[in-house]
Amino acid sequence: MPIEPHLIKVAENATAFQVQGILKVVLGTGGRIEMVTGKTIIASLDSNYAELVKKTPGVALAGGISFRGRKIPKIIKKVSDEKQAES
């Protein structure tokens, strides 16, 4: 199967060792960690390994996500004209 993005929700009571275990499982299956924020991990991995990730201790929820062909908008911080004039 192709590599697809997956959302992995870490359990509230997960220990640091369990989180490390989740990351090792994803990387061990040839996956890639895209983003980690709070108790959520977005990873790209082969869907054949999704069940293995779901069964890993510390995982509350894991499933594939789709962006429906849309590109994620790039966020660019713009400086106002006033700040540029002061420089």
C-alpha cells in the first residue's frame, strides 16, 4: 500500500517511554514523523502498519487522514508598513 498521512492521538496517561515506543514503531515500519504537537502526532506510514500502531501501548486513537488533494496553505508572517518604515 502507499504511504499515507495518519493522525495518532496519544493517551492522556501515556508515559514518556510509551511515547518513545510509538515513535519507534512508526519509524521502524519505514514511516516518517511529520509533526508532533501536544498529545498528537501526524505521521506518514504504510497503511498496512496502521493496526500495529493502533495496538502500541499509549495510543488512544490512530487513523488515516486525507487532505483531499488540497495543498496546506503556507503561513507567512507579514510585517506592517509602519514597522518597515521605522527600520
